[in-house]
Amino acid sequence: MPGTEQKTVGIHTLGCRLNQFESDGIIARFLDEEQKYRLANLDSGPDIAIINTCTVTDQAESRSRALVRKILRKNPSSKIVITGCYAQTDPERVAAIPGVFAVVGNDRKTGLKSIVEDLENGQLYGEKDKVFSAGGLDRRSGESKRPVLENPFAYGDVFPVGHSRAYLKIQDGCDRRCSYCKIPRARGGGVSRSFDEILDHVRSLNDRGVPEIVITGVNPGWYRENGRSFNQLIYAILRELDYSRLRLSSIEPCDVDEELAELSLH
């Protein structure tokens, strides 16, 4: 923005490729046409430091704490925002980390920029001053399915930021009930992105000359949208590509069949 000093913003992504897609989407919203922000390395202690967390391993809390300390050593006034799965499942524990400015769960992640700006302007307050997360997305009493995230695909057409490989989110959440896994508590029930919206995104990536597109989601092989399956989606994507290479990630063995194996030969 002409005549206005830009603030710096940086992001560090822990965990999966799905988080990487969402980190690219978050940063893109800060680096919009208003030009109020410029991208900075998190190690430099930016004005706004975002940590997109994972909750799969028991190292999530210690790694997040270490990152917060590292950022504050560089810039004690840095506003540190914790988002992602750890922020969703254990928001109070995350908020208790010294130096954290705001905690934004997956259920509010697409609106992270607005939350940060409203907090800075004194226009918004979290339930406990800085927590914007409903906590674990457990099944409600009497219901068989978990709630799904609101607008999990509101990032739109996300393009790589600071790297050449593009991550393409096609699905979020999971309806399976594996006793060892807490991801459904962090991501809610399974939901699929619009078939046509995905193809539009693929065309945009291909037209930009992105060398590799990585299909991602919590359980991408589960993809179902208006009667169309994961295999049908992959076939449709392959027909759109004349430059980019397609890579699949985190497909459950039970979702791999002969048709998908045949498609993988392309």
C-alpha cells in the first residue's frame, strides 16, 4: 500500500501436505492486492508469525513451544498465531504457551487473517481473550456423525508460495473410527470438494506451468461428490494436464483398486 509501511508475515508448517496447502492459502490472503504485508522468513521474527500445527505425534506441543521461543528471541513484539490440528484439539493448552497472541482452530482457519486484524484493531475478542476454536470435533450426543468443518474449501485456487510444487486439497475430514487416531477430532467428518471446482483449480495450476501437483486431503481416496468417485476425479484431472505432473499422497490401501493402479501408469 503506497505510503504505508508494510508489516511482515511468516508461516511455519508442521505435519502433512494438507497443512501445506492451507498454509499457502493463508499466506495468499495476507499477500493480497492491498499490499499491507510482505512475506518474511519465520526465523527473522516477523510482525505476525503463524505456526500451522500438527497433532499426530506427541512432539507437537514441544515443537510448537520451541518455535514460539525462537521467534520471540528474534522479535519480542512478534504476534504469534497458532492454528491447525493442535489448536483445534487442545486450544486451552496452546493458549497457555507464553507469547501466543491468538489460537485459531481448523474450524476458523479460513478466516485467520480477519481474526488477526480484528484483534489488532480491538474489534474482536476470543472466548478466553485469544482462543478462536471450538475444541475437539466430537460426535454430539445422539448423533452418529461428527460435525464437518465450515467452508473447508474457502481458500479457493491456492498457488505455491515459496516453493514450486502445488498442493491440491480435494477432501477434508474422516468418517472412519480408528481407535488410535485423533485426526477426526481435529478435522471433523468427511467432506469432498466440488468436482468442477477442483478441475478449474487444476487448469489454473497447469496454465501457470506448475511442474507438479500433489493431491491431498485427510483421506483423499474416500473422495465422493455427486456420485463421482476418486478414480473418476483422477481420470478427469489427467485429461486436463499437458504440463504438470500428478502425484497422489496418503491413499489408504483399501482405496487402491485395479482401476487406480491402471491410472497410475499414465
